[in-house]
Amino acid sequence: MAKDNISRKSALEEKEGITSPETTSSASANRIKTNRKRQPSVQELVKGIINGDITALSRAITLVESTNQRHTEKANAIITACLPHSNTSKRIGITGVPGVGKSTFIEALGVYLTKKEHKVAVLAVDPSSTLSKGSILGDKTRMEDLVKDKAAFIRPSPSGNSLGGVARKTRETIILCEAAGFDTIIIETVGVGQSETAVHSMVDFFLLLKLAGAGDELQGIKRGIIEMADAIVINKADGENLKAAKSAKLEFNRALHLYPIKDSGWTPKVSLCSALEKEGIAEVWDMITDYIDHTKNNGYLEKNRSNQNLFWLLQTIDERLKSNFYNSPKIKIELKNQMQLIEEGKTTPFAAAEYLLNL
Amino acid sequence: MAKDNISRKSALEEKEGITSPETTSSASANRIKTNRKRQPSVQELVKGIINGDITALSRAITLVESTNQRHTEKANAIITACLPHSNTSKRIGITGVPGVGKSTFIEALGVYLTKKEHKVAVLAVDPSSTLSKGSILGDKTRMEDLVKDKAAFIRPSPSGNSLGGVARKTRETIILCEAAGFDTIIIETVGVGQSETAVHSMVDFFLLLKLAGAGDELQGIKRGIIEMADAIVINKADGENLKAAKSAKLEFNRALHLYPIKDSGWTPKVSLCSALEKEGIAEVWDMITDYIDHTKNNGYLEKNRSNQNLFWLLQTIDERLKSNFYNSPKIKIELKNQMQLIEEGKTTPFAAAEYLLNL
């Protein structure tokens, strides 16, 4: 049909056919078009979110995740309107290497909480999802029970080409979920790059899920994960694994005691659980509520959230300063030239930096 | 005397005294003044440095370390002129906690090298020196023999209010020392903040000095020091310590094998020494020359220096972008305001960053 608009030089011409089937009147066609294009307004979405409408929440998150400038503006207006209704939940970060049973654990914890009348949102930060075209939490079948649960909301990791971008979207989604009445926000991450640091900087409580005898303790120490953890939970502590899990608990307790006391005044705990058997889940939750009570009383919870805000403010500024500088076409060319001059021993990195900054 | 220039309204006036003692003729006074003020030119300093004149080298380093803009320009001209004569030495970084015997070790290694006709420069990176008003290497009496050695040049850590600044000055001093004919540059640092990372990024070989049974292995792993080390040398391996040192060697060897193979293709080594008894020093030096040969052959040495240049280029740009932004008076005020608004839940860190960047 598109070809009909091209004027034909050929003798093989076609007569124009009927452009609309007769059964569709132009009036009803227009009505369909209008309805299809009509997006809910900022006010409607905010109202929906505050009333706990999951469709409104999902739509708003889609706006937050969009790279379209118009969507971003709309998202910012929604977030600002939701801010007074946020800051109310327990924010829990959960990390662990693939295979440790994160999904099973989060499902067990989530179902346990919704049974206790909690409203649970499960989010994720996975900057690798862009590369692998997959994403954690993407496969919702891994949390079958929780997906069906009306009091739970599961959202896979946003995609993005930088951890900063992914983290920002998740952090803004927390605000929307809190405004929608979710009192417990669980944020899952895997040990990719700095994603654990990013999640640690947006939660109140950071939980490291481990297996007994996995032998990756050194990795955890090296990358500072054990240092960040408020709790280490050893999963799959059932059946034949139980003995090994108990001795791993002793070892981790010893390792944790080598670190200085945390600013929160909280001594990190090690506990056992079997997410599959739904054992030890209540104990983990009790520990989390103990921690929240403890840090609410000593003022750390509030201070920490305020520090996290400052961290994200400075982090965002730094990222943007850099991307503005390095994305300038002039700098891109001159950076190459200066690097060449450094290679040839004709300038120093410091003189080159000076030159580039003065452009 | 200065008061004589002020016109007096008071009746209590003094007659001007004799402004110059008669024994000093104005001609000789002028000569003294001219000589005192006369600073060697860039050309003179460069010529002196290339001829191995230590006074010229010291003066040029003083210009590098100065915060005076005119001095900086002069320093940059000298460095540029010295660049073709640089890049020639073995650059060795040495770190270790206070008390491990760094000065004794560096002195033993330095004296061993000058006896073998090497020319050795010893520099330092200690960003804490500004705060404590002291500095490592400041107390030259700790290296009595090396100080007297004509083939050695010892320069304490420059001071500065940022690690970046201190590191930059030391890195530029390396160029000057190399141009002055020093074939071995030893750079000392202590484990303060990120100073080890800075030194690691300006040397070919990074040596971690340890004591047996000091029990700070976890710290070394946590802070990534063990990962950076090309060698761990256990000092004070003498007398009653020898047995403990030998078992520490086994332990460190085991720990090192948990790390992946380095880009240099070099397997980090553990060795014993007693800097006080001058034992094991030759073995350390043989190891360093082995490393240099190995990395010269496989091209890593050159590639690493080139990566280091890139690192310092980007690092300097990032630091300057930030300081330019945050030192703007407008930003200083508005940053405070935005932080207040975040605290009050009226804006998000991301919206605040956006606002500040658009100012």
C-alpha cells in the first residue's frame, strides 16, 4: 500500500484499492486512536499510586525507566509528588553469587511477610542485564507463589548502559513503591562490578546470602562485601549440608569479628536457613526488625538515609561532570591527540590534562 | 625603619638615621641583592639536571612542589625539557605499616645498589604529612649511610592538601630524577588512605614489606594491597624471628596463589630478609631485575607505563572537573540549599544534581 504514493514511471500500474474496510466507520476509527494515544496524566498516576493501584505504579515506573525526555519530565513530577508519602519502608538489600538461592530465599521471605499483612515490593539492580539481554528477576516463574500474591509487587532490574543509571532508576522506584504503600522493599543484586556498593547505598539493611564451603570468602573480603553486610545468612542449611553450614557459621562469625565496630553500633550476625524448606526465615526477619529498632533508637537509620542522599547527590554530579566533558566532540578528538603526545614522550599526563581542561 | 616612610603629623618627629652602615658600599650592597634575587633560568636548571647536578635537581623539585603559579610554569617547562631524558629507570614502590622497618630496608637496598655503581633516588608519597606537619623520610637521620652517599638522592614527601596533588608532584619528580641520571627510583609510602594505589600507579614493581605474625593480613587483603604486590618481603627474619618468618612465608605464598594470574604474567614472590643484618637484600634485588627482564621481554613494562600515563591523565581531569565545580561560590551556596531541600523531602538527590548542573 505504501508504494501507491510513489508516482510510477512503469506501465505496470495498479488502481488504488479500498483504503478502509467498509465495516469501520471513520468516527469509530478516530475514537480508537484517541483512546490508544491517551496517557494518564501526572495527577491521575500520583492519585493511583497513593491509592495503591498497581497499574498506576507500573506505568509510573515505566516512565522512570524511559530514556525519552518527555517521559523523564513526567516521571520527575510524579516522584516529587510522591516524596511526602515515601521514606516509610524497611529497605533491605540482598546479594549473593548465582546459585546461592536468592530467588527462593526472597520468595520465602516475601510470602512469610505477606502472611503477616506486610506489603512487599521486590526490585533488582543488575547492570549486566543490558549486555546479556536478560536480567535477574526477569524470569518471574522463579517466584511463582510471590507473583500470584496480591500483597507483593515484583519488578525486574531496569536496563541501562551504566550502573549509575540503573541504580538511579531503582532508587526512584523505591520512592514510588513506598508511596504506593509497600512497607518492605527488597532489592536484589548479584556481585557484578560495583552493583553491591550501589545497592548498599540505597538500603537500611544489607544481607549477604552464602553457601557453606563455597570457598569464596576471600572474594567477599577483597571486594568489601563482608564489610558491608549487616547479616550473613547461610542458605541450604538442610539435610547433609547442615553440619557444614554450622561450621561455616562459626568461621564467618570469626571473620566478622576482625572488622571494626560499625557506625550503626550493630554487630553483624550470621544465621542459617533453608529457603527451600522455609526454615530460618522467621529468624532472619526477627533479626532485621531488631536491626531497624536498634538503628531507629540510636538515630543511625535516619542519619544513614541522609548520608545516602548526599552520596547519590555527589555521585550523580560527578558522573554527569565526566560524561559532559568526555562526550564533547572537541574533547574526544583532542584527548586522542594528547594521548599520542604522551606516548611519544612530548608531554606529561598533567600538562595534557591542563591543556584539555582549558579548551 | 619602615616607619620612616610614613609622613608624620605628630610633633614627635625623628631625624632620619644612617640607612646603611658605612662599611657597606652601595655597590657591594646591590651586588648582594642581585645575587640573592637571581634565580637560575629554565635552561640553566635543565642543563644542570642533565649533567647530574644535584643542586639544580633540588631547585627544580622545589619549583615542582611550589604552589606559586610562576613557579609552576617554570616547573612545567623544565619537565617538558627533561621528558626526552626520562623513562629510563627502574621504578620501585615500597609500602609497609609503620614499624616494619621501611627506612632500614631502603637504606640497605640503596647502599647495596650504589656499591654496584647504581644511582639511587629515594622519594616518598605521604599525604598525611600536611596534617601531622611531619613527613616520612623527613627525618633523614634514619638513613645515615645513604644520606652521605654521593650516588644517592633522598627527597622527603611533598606536602599537599590532596593525595592527587602529592602524587602528581612525586610523579613529576621521577621525571627530573631520571633526567639527572638516577637509574633506580625507590618510592616509599605508608598505608594511609589510597596512597598505595597512587604509588602502585607510578612504579614498575610494587613491594610489600611485612613482619612475621603481625596479624594484619586481613587488612592487606581488604585494602587490595596484597593484590597489588609483585613481592612480599618479610623483614626482621633474623635470630628468634627466623622460624616465624619462614612459616609466614609459606602462608603468604598460599594467600598469593588464591589470586588470579597478573596481567604482567609474573607470579608474585615471597622472600625473607633482615635489613638490619643486611641479609637477603641481594636476593630482593635479583628478584626485581628478574621482574624487569621478564616484563621487558613480554612487553608488559612498556604497556603498563602507558596505562599509568592514561590513568594519571584521566585522574587529573576528574579531580579538576570536580574541584572547578565545587569551588564555584554559586555552587557552594546552592549545594547547601539543595541538601536542605533533600533533607526536608522536597526534592530527590537526582533532581537536585540536575538543578545544580544547570546553574
